[in-house]
Amino acid sequence: MTSAAGPEVPVLVRHEWCKGCGICISMCPKKVLEAAPDGKAIVARPEDCIKCETCEIMCPDFAIRVVGGRSRGVAQGKGDVAGARG
């Protein structure tokens, strides 16, 4: 996985899964991702990530994961789901 150096990397990119379509790069509201020379996404500004998960949601190849993103709790049954009946 490609990531920037540092103690906490908010976005992980599986370089081998990425086809370089650029959707994640264009959709990121904080411009955290950039294209590497081969056109595939890399994490250029991890400190700017707001963990909105747009890159992960929009990636057609499931090549991106936002670490500690908001939906993790819901996916694991720990969060509230809007509109859920109890």
C-alpha cells in the first residue's frame, strides 16, 4: 500500500488495485491525493484529510481505505443508522 510517512496515515491506497482513473483525486475536497508518475493515486497531503471517505466511496476498484473513517462504526454495528427501526 502506498502512503505518506508519518505516525498516522488517514488514507491507504492499494497501488496494485488502482487503475489510475483519477476519480478519487478529482473528488477529494481537500486535495489530499495526487497522481504518481504512473497515474495512480498517492497520498500527498495526509495532514489535510478530513476523513470524509469520498475517495473510498467513489473508487470503482476498492483501492482506497480511509483509516478511522466515520462509517467504520456503522459497518461494525456500533453506530446509529438513520431511518433504522428499533
